[in-house]
Amino acid sequence: MNTLIQVNELESFLIAIIVLFLGYFINSKVKVLRKYNIPEPIVGGLIVAAIIAVLHKQGFDIEFKLSLKDTLMQMFFATVGLAASFKLLAKGGSRVFLFLAIATLYIIIQNAVGVSLSTLLGLDPLLGLMVGSITLSGGHGTGAAWSQTFADMYGLQTLELALASATFGLVMGGIIGGPVAQRLINKFSLKSEFGTGEKHHIEHPDLITYSDHEEDRITSKNTIEVLFILLLCVAGASYVKVLIDGLGINWLRIPDFVYALFIGVFITNICETSKIYKINKETVDALGTISLSLFLAMALMSLKLWELLELALPMLLILSVQTVTLAAFAYFVTFRLMGKTYDAAIIAGGHCGFGMGATPTAVMNMGSLVSRNGPSPQAFMVVPIVGAFFIDIANLVVLQTYISFIQ
């Protein structure tokens, strides 16, 4: 039995910051990582996770206390909501439903790949769903929930497979998104309508860039005010969740951060229409970038990489094919159906993130891309809304349909 080393809250937070510093440093020295926009939290997080995996093999397990992780995630999605004014929603709202249709089509293909390969390899086709949209488009939480269902209804023990598959997807989704989108940008000479550089807020003060390089002009007063609004969204999300659960419609399984996002949408549009208060978007931008970076650093550094080594060879083969399939779909289908524009390329990079991992991974991919190539506010509206909420409903419908045919 391994010796457990517990790292307290403050030290865990410090290590998360070190993960980011490590990612920044390595990316600054390794040209290929910069060229393909591999996000810093992925780079630093995987190195720390690899060190922890080595220690695990030597008989030591490290447990971080990361109670702030979920709060940081909710804070980020609240900033996405605060960026979604009626003006922006009216301009690009239809793109949300177009991207939802594309993402739903891919879920159907993703499960077809998983079920077909599982059958071909002599495995239970239900396992194909587990290494399909259950864990790849659904993530760790969806995987754990369906594992219980598979155990209760079909006698299949798939929890370890689900967690390992979701971990694989989280890592690969963060790796392939940047190269796919950057190749599209380079091949078609695509440019942001706001241009490149680090001073977008001089001409566009209400623009949310989520760029690490943006020169934000913020004050301590603005920071306190926006931080209050973000925490209001986070606290409000928990109360809304209790209310929804009390109404008996918790079968939707809407995560807390979706409520935080929509509370942010409500607040920003109330402020915009009533003009009672002008939210400083530069501060929203800065706090959104900080909270996302820290959340992802915490998520990556706590990965249990040794679980990937325990995947059977057939499962690794299926997951590898899934990775290539998503990269090809995002490159040839998502980009073209979304309009073959700069925004479409950024959305394709985001699709790689949540099609293999999770919505925060998608946003991390897009953040790395816009830091180099210029802002894409449309992508940051479309992808989080679809990836954080609508896709779970579509996934549920597709999965139930597949199961009805398999059983």
C-alpha cells in the first residue's frame, strides 16, 4: 500500500501557480510548442502529473487539496456570461445552434467509431460507448454516472475504464486543438477582424479577448467590483441549483458552472439596458484569464496518469482512432460548416477540446490561439454555451438511441 502525502490548501495553490510558470517557461524555450499553440497548463500540468506518476510507482501517492478548483471554473464561466450582451447574442446567436448541430453529428460519428471498433475487436459494444461520447464528449462526471448505470443494468464494471478514458481525452483534446486550428489559420491566411497585438482594449474597451498577452488597464476598484459580481454569480449558481433540484427537474444534470454562466448573461444585460452600472470588461477579461489558467493547472496537475497505462491495448487503439477522427472532423467539417472564417478556425480548435475532453479544455485551446492570432469573441460565445449545456442533452439522446439498438 502506498504512503499518502497530503498537500494542504495553500501549498496546493502555490503548486498550481508553479505549474503555470513551468508551462510558460517551457513554451518560451521550445519553439514547436509555441508554433502549435500547446496551452501552458497542459505543458506544465503534464510534467507535474508525470512526476507524481513516478512517485506513485515508487510507493508514494500525493493528494492535493483543491477546493478552489470548482470555484475558479465557475468564475471563468461567469465571465463568459458577462461578455454575452444582447448585441453580441443577436449578432451570433444562430451560430450557437449551427455549432450544436455539428457537434451532435460528431457525437453520432464518435459512438459509431467506438461501437464498430469494439465489435470488430470482439468486445462488448457497450464498451464502445464508454470510449465514445460518454467519456470523450461527456467527461469524467458523465463517465462515472454511466459506469454505475452499466453496472446496475448490464453487469459491466467500467468505472476505471471511464476515468482513464476521460483522462486520455482531456490530455489529447488539449494537444490536438491548437495544431488543427493553427494549420487552418495558416493555410487560408485567416485574420481576426480585430487584428493581432496586445492592445485591443484601446480601440475596443468592451472586447473580451481571454489573451494572456492583453494589456488590460484595470484598477484595484474595478477588480474588487468585478470580483464581487463573479462571486455573486458563483454563489447564485448554488442557490439556483437547489431551486432546480427542488422542482424535480434535476434529471437534466446541469452543472453549477452553467448556472453561473447564465446568471452572468442576466447581470450584464440588466446593466447594459438599465445603464445603472457599466461593467469594466477589461477587468472581466483579466479575471477570466486568471481563473481559467489556475483551474486548468489544478485539473492537469491532479491527473492520475498511471490509469492510462492500465488501459488494455484494444481500448488504447480505439481512443487513438477517436483522436484522429475528431482532428479530421474539426479540420474538414466543423471549419467548413461554420463558414471557413477565422472564427470558424478558432471554433474548430475548441471543438477538439470538448469533443475529446471538456469545455474548459476547449476554452484553453481557444485562449492559446487568440493570444497569438487575435480575438474571436464569437468563438468564446458559441463554444462554451454549446459545450457547457446543450451538448449534454444531445449526448443523452444519442446515447439512449444507440443503447436501444445495441440491446
